[in-house]
Amino acid sequence: MAAIAAPVPEFDTPRLSLRRWRSLAPDAGRRAALEAELGAVLTPRVLAHLPVSLQLGPGPDPIAGWIDDRVAESDLFVALTRPEGRIAGVLILAAFRADGGVPEIHIGYLLAEAHWGKGLATELLTGLIGAAGAAGPLLLLGGVDRANSASARVLEKAGFRRDPDLSDGAADLFVRDLR
């Protein structure tokens, strides 16, 4: 499967504005401010259920490295609170297309601990489904560590279904078909 740009526009929900990282950080000064704010979101508890490839790496500036890695492999959206414009979390969309097939978008989302339990993750996914559905037929896939039952419930509330054939002993894969 070939990697492609995620055919999903920036979008708003009642409490969030989802904007591409590249549009928010056009210069070094703005990027530094966003990195500092994102550093408060990417806490050990927020990252706990993610695979090693999505953990903060070593080095003098792990947040910058994390962002660069996400942008290199996917479309990174920043979830900003409305109307304040503070970073509430991120949405990661890695899109692929098999020859002649419907695009598959692998999704990942992270919310700051302060926003847990308030329905923002469900709101974010519902907004994504609306924006992605308007972009054409797509298949959304979300992997969840089996120890992260809260994230699995969020996906189910947003209409995703667990696919037993794509799940394994460590993680469940949830699918939402937008055809």
C-alpha cells in the first residue's frame, strides 16, 4: 500500500478546532510556542498505552523530535479548544491506498489529561467522521491497546466496530467504513 496525504480537511466541532500542524507552525517562533504547549499534553499517562514508535524519544528536544516524526509519516492535526485556542490534544492520520482501492486512514488521537472524561474524544471522532465522509469513500481504522478500554469505548460510541480478524493479543483494531 502506498502512503498518501489524508484527504480530510481541517474541521471544527462545537468545542474544538482541528488544524494541521503545518498551518499552525509556519515559522520557528510560532513552532516553539506550540511545542511548549504540546509538551504539557504529551505526559507519561497520555502516552502510556501507545506503541514504542509513538513514545517521546531521547535527546535534547524530544517534543520537537516527536512532532517531526509524526509529520514525516502522517498528517498531524492539533485539537484547539474553542474559543480559547489552547491545545487540547492531537489527531494523527496516516493514509494509505492499495492499487485502485478505497483510502484507508489509520487514526490516533491523544487528549491532555485535563480533558479526559468530558466527551471531547467522542466529539473529535464524530467531527472527523463528518469531515472524512465529505471527502469521499474512506475506511477509518483505529488501533487500541487492550489495556486502554476507555479508548475502545470512545471508538465504539463513534460507530467503530472491533474487527476480530485484524486484532491480535495485544491490540484491538476498530474499523469505521465511510462508503
